[in-house]
Amino acid sequence: MVDKFFKEMPPSRREQLERYCHLLREKNRVLNLISRRQEDKIFSHHILPSLAVGVQLPFPAGGNALDVGTGGGLPGIPLAIAFPECHFTLLDSIGKKIRAVDEFVADLGLGNVDTHWGRVEGLPPTQKFNVIIGRAVAALPQFLPWTWPRIKDPGPDVDGGVTHGVLYLSGGTIPSGWKDSEFPEPQIFPLTEIFENLHEADKWIAYFEKRL
């Protein structure tokens, strides 16, 4: 599936994805980063859903992204491998998880990634991002107020891709009722429409785009 959707991805990056699967599986034996029942399904249950974000909405070259509640580096590390010209900050409030992610980043040689131990509310007020990503970290009514002020204001020449906004990966009931809220109506992308054979029937991506 990676070959199908990322045809221009060099073999070295595909090897990084495979290496990351191995590192995550090994570390999960001593530190709970993902469900142990999913250790043999890391690629289908974690890597592909992470990459699905970039298939539908490519990340901007020269831009920056924040992965809130990254845990074991998901979805930030797969996206950083797929989009080396975008800088990714991986944030988590649990120190041992961030230390594990630091190990992964060093082993994989990812120069476009930095990490931060803490919460999004604790970042400097001036630190803003093109894109903020969350993967079922908190309910959307909580997540959006935390993250929306951290999105850079878009310029007049923005066109195409994920340029300014919040991306949220989750499952279950697709969110609705945004018409009268302070946030824009999201674009919803079911994962099965991106990867036909993905066994994540109830999973979706919501993209809240910040506009002028």
C-alpha cells in the first residue's frame, strides 16, 4: 500500500518505516505505547492510518506540524518519514514516552523532528504551526480550543494540501453540529476511502481548515 500511494518514496524511507515498526514493537514490550494485542499488526493498525493523513492532504514543504499526544510517535514519525521537507514537533505529557520517541528519532536519523515533554497549553504563546494533529487524544470539543489558537494565520497565496488547520484521527460516530460553533465545518475522510483494504471501517480523519 505504501508503494501504491507514495510511489516517489525512496527505498530508504520505506526501510525507515519498517525499522520504526521494529523499534516500536521492541519498546512496547517494556513500555506500554500501543495495545499489546496489536503488536503484530503495527503496520495496518498504526502506520497506514498515520500515513492516510498525508495521502489525502499532503503536508507543506517548508511548513511545520505539531503532533499532540504523540505517545510512541504516532502519527508524527510516519508522517515525518513521508514528508521530510516539513518539520514535525512531537509532544506528550508523559516523560517516558517522549524519551522513547527521542530514541526512535535518533535511531531513524530524522532531522526534521524535535520533541517536547509537556502539554500544548504549556508551549510558548508565540510558537505556532501550519498544522496540528491529534489521534484520539481528547474529545474534539476539548481538543479544538486547546489547539486552534496555535495555528498560524494563512496567507493570501495558500493553495492546496494541508496548509493551515487541525487534523484529527478518530473512530466511531463522525462529528457533526459545527455550523453554529466558532470552528469551521470539517472535511471528513473515512480511512477506508483512502486505503480500500484497511481494516479500520469506523475510522475517519477530520480536517478543520483555518482560512482568511
